[in-house]
Amino acid sequence: MSLLAHWTPRTEIVVLEALERVNRELGTATIIITHNVDIAGMADRVIHLSNGLISEITKNPVRKPPRELHW
């Protein structure tokens, strides 16, 4: 079950902003596993899986802030 499955869009934004802040301020790696393609826009790097294997790795030239994602 998705962590964000039953949250309002506002709550989802707050959680994603917190993850982004921790990532930026502490320099940690954050892994978000989702079927929501828009969330991938806030990542530095997106790893796509197919049949349990890495099928593609892309880098975003510009990261989107959570408030700019479409729900």
C-alpha cells in the first residue's frame, strides 16, 4: 500500500517538501518508490524498473519543487 495513497494533495506536498529539505540540508540520499510519474520530476535521478530489472536511468536537468507537481 502506498504511503501517500489516502492523503490529501496538501498533505502529500508537506511530506514531499520535508523529504526534499532533509535531502538538501543533510546531504542524504532519498529513495521514493512510486507509480506517480510527476513525483519523479523532483528527483535528481530517476531509475525505471521493468520486470524487476533496471531498464533506464535518467537525470533531471532541473528538479521541480513539490508544489509544482501535478496531482
